[in-house]
Amino acid sequence: MPHAAVLTSDTRARLPVLELYERGLATHRLWAREHDGARFGLPVADWSQTAIPGDTTLLERCSGATLDIGCGPGRLAAALSTAGVDALGIDISAGAVARARKLGANALRRCVFGPVPRAGTWRCALLADGNIGIGGEPTLLLRRVRQLLAPGGRVLVEIAPPDVATTVRELWLEDESGARSEPFAWAEVGADDVTRLARECELKVTATWTASRRWFAELRRD
């Protein structure tokens, strides 16, 4: 695979993933590159909006205290707060948290796998904008989210369409200057696989729906 060989022989210094991510938030221009050399754009500008199509159907299902995991620039957490919902966004990026706060969100710099305020009491958790992929291990992530939920709590997950296979990929971020990040693992979960995944995490799929070409699932903790 010639593209892979090019990546392997690239001796340029790799930057921390968060540094490239925060550059992308500032410029609204960011790409991810796969091991075979394929590159695709990331919708950073969408993440930084106050709302994008499909958000409403997700937000209207948030009742009770809601944790927005990987909140990024904070559009969902801010929208919930504006609507009077008790919401907290968490993200490992200091730059993203600062942007979220400017938008009016209650946000903290936290890793979902570390200490999280009010663990075990959240009525709802959000994994939107592909955040089911965090860490490249959806099962591990959902088991952690289950620990953060109160009994009967729900996690609302944005997933890939049914024709997309569940995969884990090694990616690099790349900005418009060609600077690249260190590699990181990211997962994608297809709609056809969400029931199996939920069962492995002691969760139950209670709803699936589509809106504006986006796919979602609601998983409940008993």
C-alpha cells in the first residue's frame, strides 16, 4: 500500500492531538487521515454552531440532569441550559471548554474515564457528534457511561447508518498547513450493531430514530 508507506516514512514531528484539535476549533478547518493515506474533513464548523439540523430531536429527549460527554465548543450543553435543563458539558480540551462557557454552557475540563461530578446520578448522558468513538473502545466507554447514570437513566448516542460496519481505526489529525497529530484510536458504531453493543454493556435499546440524515439510539440503564 503506497499511501501507508508514505505515512510510515514521514519524519515530521507529530503534535499532540489536542493541539491540532484546538487549532481546528479556531480555524474551522481540520482533517483526519487514515493509515492508508485517505483524508477526510471533520465538521468543525458544525460543532461550533449554536445548532445544526437534527439537534432538536436529540435535545427534546433530554429530561432531568444531563451530562454532555465530549461537549466540544458546547452547542448542545448551551442549548440545554438555555432551555432550563440542568446540564453539564465535559471535555478534555481546555480550549473547547472555554468556548463552551462563552456560549453559555456549564462546562468542565474532565475525562469521562476520570472523576466526573455527580457520578451515578445523571438522568441522561449525550454521546453526540461521533463521540461513541472516544478511546476507540465503545464497549468500555458505554460501561463507564452506565456507571455515571442513575438507575433508569438513558444515554443518547449518535451512531452511523445501518450500512456502516462497526470499526476501530487509527487516525491522525491534520490542519491546513499539513501539520499532523500523534495517532489515536477512534471507533464508529453502525446502527445494525447497537443492540449487541448495548447488551454487552448491560443497557437496553429503547428507541432508534433518524433526523436530517443523522442516526440516533436511546439506551437505558435498568
